[in-house]
Amino acid sequence: MTTSTSPAAMLLRRLRRLSWNSTAVQLFILTVVTFGLLAPLACHRLLHSYFYLRHWHLNQMSQEFLQQNLKEGEAALHYFEELPSANGSVPIVWQATPRPWLVITIITVDRQPGFHYVLQVVSQFHRLLQQCGPQCEGHQLFLCNVERSVSHFDAKLLSKYVPVANRYEGTEDDYGDDPSTNSFEKEKQDYVYCLESSLQTYNPDYVLMVEDDAIPEEQIFPVLEHLLRARFSEPHLQDALYLKLYHPERLQHYINPEPMRILEWIGVGMLLGPVLTWIYMKFACRPGFSWPVMLFFSLYSMGLVELVGRHYFLELRRLSPSLYSVVPASQCCTPAMLFPAPAARRTLTYLSQMYCHKGFGKDMALYSLLRAKGERAYVVEPNLVKHIGLFSSLRYNFHPSLL
């Protein structure tokens, strides 16, 4: 007489047969320990990780960031107070060639006294240009002051060392009386003025437009030299409208509406999967090669990289300028934008025909040109500038936060 066995009993028997030496058990334990214990413990303070404990750390880290920023602002102020004046006639590094290869235009407004954002940016560029030496002789610093009032102390101080264009100097501007001109449209008009002034004043090959709260990274000039002289000679990169040097870290995850990142994510799994499989098979004394195990480690590595934060793995590319990647640009943010001169002139024409408003700032206007005008634009990864400004020039922010 035969007896039927229930599904629950069969499952229980199979579970009893599993042992610590079972591949399935080992991989299950590895997954639980990694994602349930080790990764949360190691990454709970990483700002751009899914394991970041926002409620525990965000307020404290934001306050620490602001305090450090104040100290760096004071240090930048002392830096220029002790620097010999050039009386505004030559740049603080040296007199550039009559026609510079690259003009670095820093757009500034007066905001949040004490932080000295623009002084931090210019002092860092000055230091990096000095380190760069003769290789950067064709680089020209240029300050564009778009503050309507005359109280921009930092811009006045920098005028002793850097050539300055003042948009509102000696003009009667009716911006405040025109209700149709909002802060977003004014920001776009300021951008157009600064870009146009850079072209008219120096007629360079390239213009790097930098906002006054974007600190350059240490590698910015070697990377730009490599990208512009080597990489952008490639056919698919030629005639680009602009190259972004910054994209917000919080938007750099793989799970994003950008197809190129999905391909990169799969590539990460295809690269790390076989490596981790070989390591596991060797240490677990498993004979041969297992495709299911490789599939597991491919998914395991993809999940780990995404949850820890793609931003942190991108930092490995800083080992060499040739490792930086150039991918199609997305719409957000303009802390640092590089324009070839012909593309800059096209951009001036495009932007002069557009009107910006809340929900359609200059970054979205620039991005909209790509489809509307059939243009192409790219972003370099990892970022070549750090965004340090927690106080927006467009909106009041009474509770500045890192996120």
C-alpha cells in the first residue's frame, strides 16, 4: 500500500538534506551576511549609498559640512589678502597668450556672506594652474560679476587679481520693476552675458563656464587636456554643443532612466561574476566551473555596486585621465559646462530665443536644445568639480542640507 507525501513534507526532507557544504546554503549565507550585515555596517555613513541612514546622520553631516565650508572660506579670504596684487591688468598666474586656448569664466553673485564661495573657487583654480605650469599657459581666468548691487565684496577683492566683467556696472537696470522677468530668466540672461563676454574679450578655442560654488578637482586640467586634444577628435564627439563636468551624485545610480548606465551595469556583472566565481570555486574546493554560480555572482556584484553606490566606484577612474568616461548628457545641472567656441556661439543664439521660468531653468533649456536642434552633448564621469554651495541663488534655503 502506497502513501502520498504532501508537498510540505517533501520540502522539509529536501531542507534536511542540505548541509553547510551545500553550494546553495553557502551562497544564501553569503547574501544575507553581505546585504544584511557587512554592507549596512560599512556604508551607513556614505551619503550616496542606499544603506545611508539619513535620519541618523544627515543633520550632523550637513552642519559639519557648513562649518568646514566656513573655515575654507576664511582660508580663501586670507589667501588673497596675502597675494601680491596684479592691479587687475593681468591674471593672477601670468599673462595668457593673446588668444587663449581655454577661458575659465567664473559666474558670481553675492550670496551668503562668510562662506566666500567665489574666493574658494578662484583660489583653487589659481593653485592648480600654478601646479600645471607651462602646460596651462594658454588658460585664462575670467570673473563675470552678475550681482545687481555694488556690495559684492569678494568680486571687488578679486578684481585686483583677475580680469572682471561687471554686467550691471554703470547701468540702470529695470529688472526689479519687470514682473515678466523672473529669477530663472535673469539667471539665463546672466549666463548668456558671461558666455558672450568670454568670446568677445578673448576669442578662445574653448570656454569653461563655472558657477561660483563649483570647486575644481585636482585632476581637472590633465583630464581636460586629454579629453579635448585626444578623445574629442573622435567623430562621434566632434561638434558637441557642450561637455558637462558635473552631474549630481544622487543621480548617478544605475537605476536611472539612462540606457547607457544599464549597459555599464550589465558589464559590471559580466566582469566581476567570473572573477568571484573563480575565487569561490577555488576556496570552496569545487571542481570545474558552474554557470549557475557565475550567474549568482554576476547578480550579486551588480546588486552590491548599486546599493553601495555607483558614485563611489566611479572614483576608481581617477587613477588616470584615460579612464574617465564620456557619455551622453542628461538634463540636470550646470555648475561647470565646457563649450567649444563655435558651439558657444550657437548656444548664444539658441538661448536668446528661449524664456526660462520656474520648472524650466537654464539647465533644462540647454538640454531641450539637443532634441529640438539635433545637437549632441556629453558628460564626463567622474565629476571634475565639487558642488559646495548649499545656498541657492534662486531660492531661499533656511535649512541647508546635503540632500
